[in-house]
Amino acid sequence: MARIVQKFGGTSVKDIDRIRNAAKRVKREVDAGNEVVVVVSAMAGTTNQLVEWTQTMSPLHDTREYDTIVASGEQVTAGLMALALQDIGVDARSWLGWQIPIRTDDVHGKARIERIETGELGRRLAAGQVAVVAGFQGLGADGRITTLGRGGSDTSAVALATELKADRCDIFTDVDGIYTSDPRIVAKARKLDRIAFEEMLEMASQGARVLETRSVAMAMNNRVRLQVLSSFVDVPGTLVTDEEEIVEHRVVSGIAYSRDEAKITVEHVADRPGVAAALFGPLADSAINVDMIVQNVSADGATTDMTFTVGRADLDRALAVLEEQRKTLGFKALKPDSNVVKISVIGAGMRSHAGVAQLMFKTLADRGINIQVISTSEIKVSVLIAADYTELALRALHTAYGLDEAG
């Protein structure tokens, strides 16, 4: 007997038929003698509608009331899933975040889980009852409902799997696993049988949307084995696990990309100590995350140009913050560019193989693709290029690193 957490995303519970289909997947584990916790998202499109209503009612809304409204989507799905299970003979009961409770901080809209009190939940599981938990929500110290932000249901599932010492956390979605690249762009992309936590974390943070970064990081820190599966086809998925469980690493496991980037060049900044701190400090104070950074000597030889990337959604705000610092920094001009994409080559095998970055640069150069910014980590090389070359770059790199090959 195993203890398993199964999480169903919005597309997997989009309507009544899909909820019934998901319930059959749950029943299969119950029939195998396993203890099961089900975590559900809101039905596809529901959260967006609730957010839109909230913003229409009050553009500068109270975030506590925002959480009350948007958390209702998962409540509906949890109740419907419990009913679907009961209708096929499975003893099931729905749980909201405050009923368990899942304790969070008071940062409404993007709360962080502090602890989960699973005593009663554990007793129900041991008695053979399936727990259907509304994902994405918790209970703040002020006694009000909180929501966990983007990817919150994945985070709920991994946190419950951690606290309940589950053997595995299955993430059911509309894809059947983790691929070497986006199969919508790279026709030869292959599904991976296994991927290491660290590789998946890089893939998620560099644009792969199958799993959210926070849930992967939590799974890695707590050694919770994740499995990404399709709700719609009954085929093996991809296991996200410890590096030690993977017999042999490819040098590169995948090519990820992110269109959510924007580049800013600050021209003719004084080349003196403290300038970088003065430039990036106000951005940090405004909660604007800076990613890739490069510094070049300006054409006049006496000043420097600073180029960096921010999230595309933060571009206008970042420009406004920098304009406020123009007198302090003394720069000549700001040059924004949102027509860029970040391409990342990722693989744990890069630790023990030289020449990975050089192959990336040569492959892009051979196709006339100019690299604007570069950043690296132990298992990743990222470059910023013009967005027009996204498809060409992904396909060329996928071939160059041998990812087109079977096996």
C-alpha cells in the first residue's frame, strides 16, 4: 500500500465530464489499495473570470477580498470531485484550505505555506477515505482565506505530499510528460522518462510551463518524487526525482525558452564603484527582478553601458523607476526592447563536459543569430536573442545537442 497525492489542473477538471474522468483515475489507485489525497484546481477559465470580476468591481481592490473571491473556484471543483467519487462507490470528502488547516503567512494573493496540520486528514486516510483538497488556498494568521499565487495548486499538492510523507505526487495536466523542448515548435522533441529535480527547476524557471518553479523547489528540498501525467491518455509520464535515480545523464536534457523577457540598456553611465548598486537598488526596492546582466564600455570610452533583462510585465515600471534616478545616475538614455526571447540549454551532464556553451554559440552564429546577453549556471547556459529567431534557434539547438535522436 502506498500513499499518493494526485493533483488535477484546470484543463483536467474543465467540465463535469472531465471531473468524472479524473475521478476514475483516482478510483484506480483506491482499488489498488492505496491511500489517496486529491488536490484540484479551479475549472479552466474560472479563476480568470473571478479575477476579472474583482478588478471590474474595484481596480484598487482589498487583497483580502480578492482572495475570498478567487479561492471560490477551487471550492466548487473540490465539492464536485467528491460527489463524482461518491457516485462511483469511493468514500470521499472535500476539504478547504481552512478546514485542514493549511497555515500560511498574511501576504494575500501570493501567500507562502508555513505549516499544515494533517492530524485529522491522516486519520481519514488511514480509515480508507479519499481526501479531496481545494488547491491554491490556505488560512492566514489573521484568520482569513489566503491564496498562494501562480502555480498555487501544484504548491498545495507538493506541500501535502511532504507533510503526509506520500510515496509520490502525481501532477495530471494536458500534456503527457516533460519534453526535451516545446513539441509545438520542435517536431522532433521527445518525452523524457526521468529528469532530475535540479534540471526541472531550471526548465521551469527558464520558461517551461508544465510545472511551476516554487513547487519544483519544494519537491527538491523535501525529496518528494513528482510524476507528470496526462489526464486524457493512459500512457507513462515523466518522473521528476533525485539525480541518483537517473543512471546516465545526457549532457543536455532540454532546450527551454521564455518570451516573458524585456531588455533595457542604460547608456553612458559613469564608470565608477557603486554605480551598479545605485542602478539596481531602486529596482529591487520596487520588487522588480533583474535577470541577465552585461556591462560594456561605451563608445566614448569614458562611460559604460549597462544592459539587463526584466520581466516583460515589469518593463514600463522599471523604466519609470530608472527615470526617477536619472539625475543620480547621470545616464544619457534608456533603450528598451521587448522583442527578445531567452533560450536556455539545460543539463546536469554539463558539470562534467566541456564545450557546451561553445556549441551553443557556434550553432546560433552559423544561422546568423546574434547573441545579445549571456548568463550561465552550473547546469545551464542562457542567451538573449531577437524574438524573430525563436523557432529557428530552438530547432537548431535541439539538433546540435543530439536531442532529435531516439533513446
